[in-house]
Amino acid sequence: MAQWNQLQQLETRYLEQLYHLYSDSFPMELRQFLAPWIESQDWAYAANKESHATLVFHNLLGEIDQQYSRFLQENNVLYQHNLRRIKQHLQSKYLEKPMEIARIVARCLWEEQRLLQTATTAAQDGTASHPSGTVVTEKQQILEHNLQDIRKRVQDMEQKMKMLENLQDDFDFNYKTLKSQGDNPPNSSPICSELSQDMNGNSQAAATRQKMSQLEQMLSALDQLRRQIVTEMAGLLSAMDFVQKNLTDDELADWKRRQQIACIGGPPNICLDRLETWITSLAESQLQIRQQIKKLEELQQKVSYKGDPIIQHRPALEEKIVDLFRNLMKSAFVVERQPCMPMHPDRPLVIKTGVQFTNKVRLLVKFPELNYQLKIKVIIDKESGDVAAIRGSRKFNILGTNTKVMNMEESNNGSLSAEFKHLTLREQRCGNGGRTNSDASLIVTEELHLITFETEVYHQGLKIDLETHSLPVVVISNICQMPNAWASILWYNMLTNHPKNVNFFTKPPVGTWDQVAEVLSWQFSSTTKRGLTIEQLTTLAEKLLGPCVNYSGCQITWAKFCKENMAGKGFSFWVWLDNIIDLVKKYILALWNEGYILGFISKERERAILSPKPPGTFLLRFSESSKEGGITFTWVEKDISGKTQIQSVEPYTKQQLNSMSFAEIIMGYKIMDATNILVSPLVYLFPEIPKEDAFGKYCRPEAAPEAELGDPCSTIQPYLKTKFICVTPCPSVFMDFPDSELLGNGIFPGTNSGNTSDLFPMSPRTLDSLMHNEAEANPGPLDSLTLDMELSSDVASPM
């Protein structure tokens, strides 16, 4: 079943997360219209190859045209309009940047897969194996029950207010009638005493006393109902206060924490629609109660008496409901999508000066009357007191469209929101290279800044100032600062849920290995199909903390994680790991997703698992010595005496993988044995997967030979085909060949003389000639040549 069809069958809570994935950058309508074609494309490859991205983008436009023709035949005017608008938007935004749309689509498809996996796992395991999930569900059920109870009590209060109004109208009518007749009511009640002063006291007829008695009973009932309503209103406001604290202090705070986690690669955050429904329901109930309190004031102005409960309690009730509504509106103004550069969707909260970034705010009180009424303004570092506390911190101006009106039309679900798509930052120049003080206490990638959104609400006579802000962002001026900036974002959001602590890195707290391990695994699982295993994480822990029996609870400082060099290395742990993450995403993503790369494994463990295996068994791991990120393979072989040898090839870096895919390198890798014969030492991928089964599907098929054109009787021979292969030669094979002669023979030497594996495009004749010359020039014992090849550091240098 197609992925899109599977998604449509998920529960509502998962569909809410699905809706959250899509925006104007990649509309959900387009995903729906072209689902089969979109899922058939290799968007991950296109995201890293501009030529392929251009091809896929133009094919996408062609598919849109075909779908438009279908709608034209069906006479579906609405879909025609939407599709035309989508195509125009894509052309205007991505025609010059096809890799950007490829990254966005690839990210959406991957998030969809994660969503399906989450739903499948939950369905298989059931709620019994996830007690925390059960607690959350029960909390939400209790919350919904409380909201239903509040709505019912508000409706009941509405009925009692009508009863009160009717009772008061009856009393007022009888009172005025009796007064107009000149009867003198008894002095048994304050209001009747007032009436008696205006009447002739001569008449004491039984009929008059009966009317007065009835009037007193009506007044007593009126007073009793007023007191009952005032008491119940106070109780209802207390219930609203309790539910509101659950919503804002628990549910909304939990959502904000989940948003933090999602920003650093954790599980995707749930949609806000359910919270919006709850908050809107509570806000509507509060406004109804406020109207009822105003009604009490009107009734009190018509009929009042000594000891009137409305006079005593209405002001406090009015103040309470206004405070509740005002605070609810302030809490409901949130940043739905944190600041992010479209070219780096997997690394939000890092902004480069001069580069556009986007974000989105939303009001979780869905009142149609507020549509197009709220003008949002964007400011950076508004609370300058906190930023000024950091000596030498930079200051920025926000450029672009920094004001926008909230509306319900731009979002897919009709929420009241505003999305800012064209914002940029420019650094203020202050004579010290942009810094306000030359004595800066933090490096630029540790400076934290806040982006604030503010507006005003005028509703039913109330003016409410709304303000919310992004999570702290790091502003860089060069893309080479991205790794360290992202490390700062990881460390902050891993260790604190404080929304505005811009002074965090003046004294950064320590983290535990359990926290760091989870975040490190997220860096892989958020952009690939698999995170890190316990064994891989243990290897990383050893690199950070050294040998230990149990790493759980071990503390890691910020400097240890990001700033200090690893033992015996000229670079930090994070720089090394971040380059490996980049290597995986850009060059070996498919192999990582298949689980073919063990990646992080200690040398001792590597030898332990390979030694019992037959010759030719190999594994793939990351280099520990390459700062820029490298990957190598280690294999088992036997020497002449039958002794097991473990060999590793010099790591392949991004520069070499740009020329040839790693799968093709593995499939074509050869070593030149003592008899000058090229043999492949790689047979089975650990534990026992045939090399062809694992990597063959990732190699490009060879093109069929084209027929030679021209005279069929011609004696001219066709070109000999060449093929790039990777060879680890015996050092003596090429020591007499200058570089110019190697190039003349079609040999493509490595980037430096120390490379043990070079790319050789050569014909079979050239290879035979080369091997023949070597055999004549170096006759000697086979044993010594074999030993020299196996032990030479130039041939195989274990990492």
C-alpha cells in the first residue's frame, strides 16, 4: 500500500501531526494530488545533487501539468485554481534553487515514515506497555471532562440568570403596583420599609397585609436566588482557574517542552489543534460568565436593598473573570514554528545574517471575530536588560516583512496565525566589529538571542497586550560556524526548559551521559531511518569519558563536549561527530539506513567479532582520526601460515566520495597480491551478507555498448571501455613510475602520496602490461613479497 494511503488510515492524533508537517513551502494538496509519483522519486539523492534536483524539479512541474489536464477534463474548477497557484509558487521560489524543494520533500517523506513507525509500534505494543502514555491519556480525559462540566455549569447558570430576571421582574411589578395603590407594606424588610414611608399608614386591611406578605416572600426568594447565583459563580470561577492552570501550566508547558525536543531532533511534536479546542472552549465559557456578571450589575441597578449579595461580591467576581480571560489570552499566544532557515530545516534556531528565515505564531483562541484584527510585530532582543548582562554581545536589526496581520486563511486548519517567511538579520556595526564591548565574555556561537512577537487585542471592551518569543537562537555570520552553533542549541534545549535564559552559557550546566546519548542518537534518527545502538553509544561514551564499567549518570561538561580536543587528537568530540553526521546524510545515507554500517566500534570489539569469521568478512566503520569525517572497511584474511590478519584501508573522505559512491568502491575494491594479481578481499559483509546482495543494488548498471557508426568494413577498432576501481597496491609496484607516467597510463593517483587506495581507470591491456613489467623488474621470493605487503604501513594502516 502506498505510504500516503497508509497515512490516511491513522488515528486522529497522528493525522494532527501529519497536518503539521505541511505548509506553503510544500502544500499538502500537492502531496495528495501526486502521491504515487512523489513517493517514487529519490528526493534524498536530489537534495545533494543539483543536476538531479533540477531534473526532478522539472519533472515535478510536468506532473503538475498532467494533473491539471485531468482536472480540466473533470471540469473541477477549484482544483484547477489551486494547482495553478501551487505551480506558480513553486516556480517563483524554487526554479533557481531546486535542491531546496528536494530537501523539504525528503524531510516530509521521512517524517511520514517515522509517523507510520510510531503508530505501528503503538498499535503492536498497546497502552499496557506504555504506562506513561496511559497517564497522559487519562489526564486528557479528565481535562476534557472538566471542560464539559464547566460548559454545563455555564449553561445552568444561564438558566438561573433567566429565572432570577423573571423573579425580579415579578417582584418589581408587584412592588410598584402596591406602591401606586397607596398600600403601606410592612416594615419587615429593608425594601418594604422604604416603601412604607411613602404610603398612608391608615389602611391595615387584611387584603393589604396579605399582599405585603406575598411581596416579602418574593423578596426573600429573590435574595436567596441572588446569593445562590453569586456563590455558584464563585465556585465556577475557581473551577475555571483550576482547569486553566492544567491547560497552561501542564498541557501547554508540556507541548512547549516537546517542541524543544523536536527542535533538536527528538520525536516530532504533536499538533496544537487539540489544545486550541480546549483553550477556545474555556475562553468562550469565560466570556459567557463575564456577560452574566454584567447582567447581575444591571439587575442590581434596578432592584437593590440592604445586604444585597450582588453589591458585596460582584466587583470581585468581575475582577477575577477579567484576570482569568486576560491570562488565558496571553498564554494562548505561542510560536508554533520556531525560527529556521529553509535551506537548513533540520537545524532550526540557528540563523545566519543576511539569509532569510521563517517562523510562525498562532493564537490558540479561535474567535472568528479576531480574523484580520491582530497586527503582529517582530523584534529581536527586546528585553535588552538580559542581553546587556552579557558583555560585548552583538546587536541586530530585523529586515524584511517584520509586521503581519493574523488570519485564518493561510493555515490548513483555519487557525488564527501569521507566518513570517521573509525575515533577515543584519548586525549593527558599533566600532568594535559589531560588538558593543571589546571585552566579550562569550564567543558568537554561545551568544543567545530572543525574537519577540507582540500585538494588542481589543475584545468586548478589554484591551490585552499579547507577547510571545522564540526559543533562544544563535546568530552566525559564516556557515562554517554552523556546527558549533548547533552544539549550543543542543546543549541549551537538552538541559533546560527555561524559555528566556540568554545568560545560559556564562555558566553552562553539566549534562549526564544518559541525556547526551539520547540527543546524539536523535541527530541520526531525525535525518535518517535509524538512530544509534547501545553498542555504538557505548563507543562514543568511551571517546568522551574514557573506559568505564557503567556510563549511566556520568557527567559531561560543555567544554568536554564541544570545546576541548579529544585525547591525542587536534579536534573536539563534537566537530568529529558532526562531520560524520554530514558524511552519512550526504554520501552513505542508503547504506546507513540499511544497517550495513556498524559505524562506531572500538578496535578491540572490531577484532573480537571479525577474528572468528571466515576470510573475506568485512565491516564498515567510521574513522577515529579524520576530523572531516571518514569511513573505512576492515576485513579478515589469512597469511601463508594460516594466521588470522585484520586489515583496514585508509579512510575515504567526502572528497573521494564525491568521485565515486562508497557502494561502488566496495564492489570494485581490489588488492594486488604478491603475484601481481588483483583480488578482492571483501566477500561477506558482517555477519555473513554476500557483498553483491548488500551493495549491488546501489551501483549504477553499466551502459550497454553502442554500435560503431561508419563503414562496417573499416579496420578501425572501437574504443576500449574503462572502469574505475580502487586498488591497494604493493608499494614496490609503482615506486619506479613518476607521476607523469602514471597519469599517462591512465592511473588516477590519490590526493596525497599516503593514500593506500587509488582510483584506477585502465584498460585490461594496460593492466596486463603493468603487471608483466612488475614481474620482470621484481623477481623475488613470494613469501617476502607477501609479508612486505601485509605489514607495510603504506598498504593498510588500521585506524
